[in-house]
Amino acid sequence: MASLLPMGQSVYPVHRSRALFLAIVLTTAGCATVAKVTNLSEESCRTSFTRQLSTILTHEGEKPEAADALAGKTVSTLTTHDLGPRPFAIAAPSGTDYRFFIDRKGADCVLTLFGRQKGFVSYANNLTYIATEVLPDCTCAD
């Protein structure tokens, strides 16, 4: 296979500069901390979480009935199983998978959608995120 680069020129400096740029972006993007909701068993928090999650899913194109059902099932799962402070995924009947995490901003818990995938098309945004909703009546811990 013939080289497309002039003799003696290497591709490695380009790779090094891209790697350095990526390392800087990943280091500065690590501002969010993953938390968990500690009072999801309380009715007010559970209702708030369900409503806000359903709102995000509806804004992403899910039918309201499907969004409500997914939100209810997710809250039930998170209440039943202590998954700790980690991202979680929701698989919708539409074929889209959504990735969320909980972030603590001061006294507020914030539900954050940071990624979605449908078929072979994937989109993630770790800098500004896709969608966020404050969870009133919920408390969080790292």
C-alpha cells in the first residue's frame, strides 16, 4: 500500500496533539459529580422524579403514555434496587436507549440526560448535556 505522506513525514505529531486536546477536554469536562437520590421512597420525591423523567422523555419524542410508563418503571427499579451513585439507562419501546445520571448542584438534585442511541446512531453530550431537570423534594448524596 502506497503512503500518501511525503517521504520522512510522520503522522504521529498529529495524533499526539489530538490526544493532548482530548485529555484536556476530558479533564475539564469532569465537573459533574454522579450522585444518587436518597429519599426516592418518599411520595413527594418519587412523584417529582417520575414527572421530571417523563418530561424529558416526552421532549425527546416519546409518546406521553410511554414516557409515563417508563418513568414509573424506572423509579420503581431505582427504589427497589440500590444501584448507588452511577449512571443508568432506559430502553424505550421506540427503540431509543437513554442514558441519565443524577447530579447534585448545591442543595438541588438534577436529573441529567447525557446520551441517547437509536439503532446505530448514538449521541452523547458530556459538556452541556442534552436535557436537565431539577428534582424538587428530592435529596442527593455523592
